[in-house]
Amino acid sequence: MGYGLSILFMCISAAIAIVLPIAAALYLNKKYNTSWKATVVGVLIFIVFQLLTRFQLLGLWQKTNWYTYNSVVNPWSIYLIAGFTAGIFENVGRFIGFKFFLKDKLEWKNGIAYGIGHGGIEAVLLAGIPFINLIVTSLINGTTVYNFPGMYLLGGIERIFAMTLHVALSLVVLYGVKNKKNRYLLYAILLHGIVDSSIGFVKNTILLEAWVAVFAAAVLFFIIRKIKKSSSESILA
């Protein structure tokens, strides 16, 4: 029973990570005529600024004596650096994307489309594909890593929260670009850094997911409220 339920939850999480962002992008484009360019730029910015840049630098950093020492003695410093470098690279990437590649497509709906692309490709690469590999391995071996099947479902649920945060942060950066208020880039970096750093500090998985969910919802709520107060343009129209 536990084995079968684990496989089912793996399949659900893989579907969430792969199908959900694709379905969301298709729905937004069909219903609100969002720009595919915005979605594709979101995908490419994540690949360039995370996979090809930040991840490579982190790999080199992890080979240093400083990292080895502080990962044991001062692990909090590792969490903060890892979290805030994510904030810097991803949100500077967002800024560049909106400022230079999407300067003719700065409608709010395209900010959402960008966030779906950015968060969606992260979900596919960091959760969807690993879950598929895990399903295949579990079927071959006839066993699973965790005894508690719910752990596999949490992975998919976490992707929903993460994509929500990516959309929210994309709107924060877009707000700054549209209104020429560069401090909003700093806000996005700080917000992103706080939530990513917390992954190391909050050890309970369920509490961590609850925290990310509340944080993502709060950021989305406040940026939408800010947009509605300062702009006559509909967010989705």
C-alpha cells in the first residue's frame, strides 16, 4: 500500500512540475493573449542566470576550503550566501529581461507570463525530471527512499508555491521597470534571498512548505495591491 501510494504521489508531483506550468502558459495565452516571447524570455533567463552561471559558480565555491569549514562551523553563512545569490542572479536576470528584451511588452499580464516561464522551467528541470527518474528507479528496484508517501506529494505542492513566488517577484521587478523605480529590484532580491535562505534554517519540511506558501501568497497579494493602487491598467485583460 505504501509503495503504491508513493509511486502515485511521485506521478502527481511530476505532473504538477511539468504539466502545470505548460497548462498555465497555454491558458494565459489563449484567454488573455499573453506574449509567448515573455514566457520564453523567462525560461531563457532562468537557464542563463541560474543553470549556466550561478550553479556553476556555486559548484566552484563548494570546492573551496572556506566552504568546507563553514558548512560545519557556520552553516548559517552558507544558507545566507546560497539564498541571497539566488535572489541576486534571478532578479537581476528578471530586470535585464524586462528592461532590454521585453521593453515593448511590459503589460502586467506579460509579467505573469514571464514568471510562469521562469518558475516553470525551474519546476521541470529541478523537480519534474528528477521525479521521473525517481519513478523509474523505484519501479526497477521495487522500493522507495521514504517510508512516508506524503513526502513525495510535498515535492509537487512545493512547486506550486515556488511558481507563485516567481510570478510575484516578476511583478515586483516589472513594477520597478515600468515606473523607473530601481529600488524594487532590491526589494525583489531581499524577498527572494529571505525565502531561499530559510530553506536551511527551517528543518521541518511541513513547516518550511507552510512558510513558503504564506510568504509567496503575501508577496503576490501586496504587489497586486500596489499595482492596482498605482495603475489604471488591468493586471489580466
